Amino acid sequence: MSHPTSTIAEVEKELRYISGIIKQKGREILNHYPITAPQFVALQWLLEKGDLTIGELSSHIHLACSTTTDLVDRMEKNMLVERVRDPKDRRVVRIHVLDKGKQIIREVIDKRQEYLKGVLEDISAEDVETLNKLLGLLHENMLETSK
């Protein structure tokens, strides 16, 4: 299905602006926590996927293994994660999120959701539902085309 170039340009621009605002708001929220943006992203992946190796984590967060190792070292020092040996294969080391890391992620996500709730307050429930559905379709299509 072909769409007018002007409409596609508008969609791209709106998404870029929205992404920028969300990033900025996210940084403001993170400023109140002892955690950096890359650490936040890493913790989210670990919570979503379970304990990962450095290699697995680095491919999820799109950083070099050496950079990811430094990131994990700092998170381990701050008691956000710990390195644990895989019980099935003692040679494999996995990164495990500690309670402090889980709590920070939970609080930050709650604050992000509060912010979004405030932004969507004056929009009808039906429109918010439609927005959610369309964003889901967009995400799905992006995943399909990136394969």
C-alpha cells in the first residue's frame, strides 16, 4: 500500500519529536537515581530476558563486549547486578539483576508511565486505545522488515 510522501514525512517528523521528548524526560527521571541511561537499558534487557552473558547483553544493547564489560563492572560496584556462574556450565558467567537494580527499574518505569498518563489525560480512552493499537502495528512491521 502506497502512502503520500508528505504524510510519511509528517509521521517521521512526529515520531522523531516524540522520541526526543521521551528521551529527554527519561534522562530527567534518571537524574534522581544512581544509574546512567545505558545502565537503565541494560537492566531492562536483563529483567526482560533473564540472566544473560556479556556477549548476549552486548548484542541486545548494541555495544561492544568491552564496553558492556565496563558497564557491568560499574553496575556490579553499585550493587545493581552480580556475576553468577551458570549451574549447567560453570565456564559460562551470567549477569543477574539484584533487588536494588529491580527496584530502581520499577520506580523509573512507574515515573515514566505517570508522565505519559498526564500527557494522555485529555485524550479519549478510545483514541488512546487506537494509538496503542497503531503503535503496536508499527512496531510489529518494523520487527518484520528488520529480519
